[in-house]
Amino acid sequence: MATLTVDNITYTYAPGSPFEQHAIRQVSLETVPGELVGVIGHTGSGKSTLVQHLNGLLRPMEGRILLDGADIWAEPKKIRDVRFRVGMVFQYPEHQLFEDTIYKDIAFGPKNMGLDEAEIDRRVRAAAAYVGLDEALLEKSPFDLSGGEKRRAAIAGVMAMEPEILILDEPTAGLDPRGRETVLAMIEEYRRSRGTTVLLVTHSMEDVARVADRVLVMNGGRVAMLDTVEKVFSRAEELEEIGLSIPAVTKTLLLLRRQGIPVDTSVYTVEQAVQQLLPLLGGDGVC
Amino acid sequence: MLSDITIGQYFPGNSLLHRLDPRMKLTLTLLFIVVVFLPQNWFGLLAVVAFLGGILALSHLPVKLLWRSIKPVLFLVAFTSVLNMLYVSGEGEPLLAFWVIKIYPEGIATAVFISIRIVCLIAGSSLLTYTTTPTALTDAMEYLLSPLKVVKVNAHELAMMMTIALRFIPTLMEETDKIMSAQKARGADLESGGLMQRVRALIPILIPLFVSSFRRAYELAMAMECRCYQGGEGRTRMKRLQTARRDWVALAVYVAVVVALIGLNILFGSSLK
């Protein structure tokens, strides 16, 4: 599996005009094959701009992006090949469905890769299975599906390219709790079975806590933190200063510690919190 | 790539021109067109140029901006100049005679005269959009068209349609950009191939764009109905247009200019062929 290296990139919108705006500044990052990185930050923190660099949709003004050590912009004409290796699911991907059947829409990416019919068919069916779309749905029009199904079909369209690195920009935005759960679970399943590196852009700390190995916190176009989930959440005060809400469990423990109760605040799931609190209550069993 | 298309040309400022009532500005712009076409001789034209120069100075707009609006019509200017030079004949000897082409001094004079006229026209009328926000402009249009109610033209609806269209242009641009990026991420090739191939490559962009425009339209209609929108009947405004003394002074100046130009025409006669 591939390694993606972001080497000190800077990108400015509308340079030289009165509207000039630094979107990201001196951002560096290196992915470990197979890991899931949660990219988190405020609106306007530069997280979406950053991920659009990773598959060559934006070209950095300074710095380089390396895929397995090779600069992706070495040959600008071949940038399409990079996009097949680094798959990107945009926000509200269901708004980009356009074919008359789900099958054809999922096949759009693989077709652009120039694969043969049999391979396209295999990939479409495999991707549909990953996202839990019934075979019967494949021949339906995208516009006849429910919101959640559309979202999953659209994600399948990128998964079918079988990228080595998969980037998802807010894949759970606008979904109900069950929909979120389904989407997160299928991303995890896809990663587990294929060993794909995943970058998950989100503003939900709960999502990050659930699935991420590492967290990249963006603030004002710069990398504020890049560390394991535990270490990032243990810096809860800093996160709050940036204006990011930490998981409710972590917040509770943080308040307890402020009152002088000795608890570890790097905790982010209910189970871990129980482990912390039970001894303090003097009991050792579940009440 | 789409962000460099400018919509509406409003250039923020606080000059006298910016502060004029948009209804008056619209009326004065129409009057300005009359002013530009009135002069029949060089004295009149000179007066128009001076008058325009005065307005431009009042607007505090950068000259570069005006150049931007004149540039697209330069072709038209060149085209009419050539035609005038070829077709206007004079009494004396032609300056240049070659095959069927005869160019007279009168032809050149007319060409210059008309070129100046066109440039003045464009520069003067572009001032309106430079100094007025699109919303103020639609408000003004609604007001000025409202007498047409008698012939069943609903000025309010027309103005509302325009306002909504203007409001959604940037939104749809952004949407287009996003859809293009998303399809490019799936390997859509928008930059190469022949004409047919390029047209076909637009399908994955146009269909989602249409779908989302309809979705937005339904949502907007629903939101407007939820807020009991029922057209212009009995509707009041948050920002009411108000004429001040400066508006009437401006009108008086324009009328004076029109009268003066008519006077110059009578005094010096026509020098146009």
C-alpha cells in the first residue's frame, strides 16, 4: 500500500488580489499504510483545501506532495493516474450522481481507468457489497433511491476504483444517527478487508474517537496537532481554545478533574470512562 | 477556474454617484443615452465628452475599471469606423482611391465622431452598474416598471425573479466547481479530446447541476411559502428608496445639459454626413 507524503505545502486563494487568502500554510503530513487519519478542524480551517491537494485537484503553490516518494506533479499530464490511486469522496457525494442506473454510476470511475468489462463488473459488484447496496438496486435510477442509499451508492463509485488511499470529506454530514453508524461501519470494514489508508475529514469528534488511529487537527490553515487519538484528546483545553468540541465523555472527565478528582482525561469512550470512574466510587463491580 | 468570472460589476464606494437614488440613476442613465446621441457637431460632442469626464471624476472609480468595460466593444468601434470610412462620401477629391475603395476626409471625420460617441455611451452607462448594487438596481426597476400594472405586467414578480437569479449565480458557480472536482476525482477528463468528446464529458457535470438547481428552486419556493410570501401585494420594504435633494439637482443638471446640447445643434448646425 502506498504512502502519501505532504511536504510543507502552502496554498493561497486569489493570490495578488484584494481577496487574497491563505488557505493552508506549511502543512506537512505522512501517512502510514493502512491507518485511518481523522482530519478535524473548523469551517475555514483549511481541511478541505488540504485534502483536495492529495489527489491533485489543487496544485500546491509551495511544497510537494509525494506518492510513494514520487512527486505527483512531476508529470502534470498524468495527474489522472494519481486520482485513481488516491480516491476522493466529496461532501454530499449523492449530488454528483448522474447516470441512469446506479450500476453505470458506480462504473464511471473504473471505466475512466480503462479497465475491461469483466473487471469493471467485478469492481462494481464488490463496491456495492461493501456499502451494503442490494444487487436489485443496481439497475435502479439514482433518483429513485433514499438519501442514505444515494450517499452509499456515491461512496461506492469511488471505492470501485479500488484506490490505495481513500479520502472522505464529511461522509456522515446530514445523516441521521443510524445512517452515520452505517457509513462509519462500512468505511471501517472496507479498510479492514483491503488495507486501504483512509483519511476521514469531519468535524465530529465522536466520529474521530470511534474510528481514527491518528488525528490531524487543522486550525487557521496550519497543522495544530498530529498525533494519536489519546494524545490529542488529552490536550482537551487546547482543543477547546481552537473551538472544537471534544466528545461528551472526555468533557465530563475534564470537568471532574477541574474539581480536583484525579481522572485521566485522554479517555473518549464510555467504556474507558467507566474504567476510570468505578475505582473512584470505591466499587469494583458494575452496579 | 470559474472564480475569475465577475458577476455584477458593482465597485463599492461612497461617492456622490454611489449615493444617488438608484431610481434616479436609472432614469439619468436613460437620459445620458439621449445626451450622447444629441450632438450633431463637434462642439456638442466636445461638451458631451467634458460632461462625461465630470461624472467620471465624481464617481471616484479607477480608470482601469472603465477600460475593462470599454475593451469588449473596441471591435464594434473598429468595425463601424471602417464601414463609415468606406461608405461616407464627400464633395472634394477622395484622400485615397483604390479600386472601388474611396476614402474621403468626411468619412474619417464621421468615423472618429461615431467612435467617440460609442465609447462615451459605453463608459457612461457602465457607470450605472459600477456604482449601484444589483439589488438596488432591481428595486429601482421594480419601481419604475410598476406603472405597467395597468397592462398586466407584474413588475414585482419580474424584479423578484431577477433578484433570485442574481442571488443564485455565485451559488451555482460554486456548485459547478464542486461537481467538476468530484467528477475529476473519478477520472473524468475535461481537458482533452475533440469537440464531441468534450461535449460528452460535460454530461456528468450538467446533469447533477440541473438536478441541484431544481432541488434548490423547490426548497426556496417552499421556504418563501413558509414565510407567507404571496407576491408584491401589500408588501413593505426593509430598505425604502428615498430621493434626496442631490437626486433632483442631478436631474436638473442633466436636463440643462440636454437643453444646452439642443442649443449647440441649432447654433452650429450639423457636421455629420
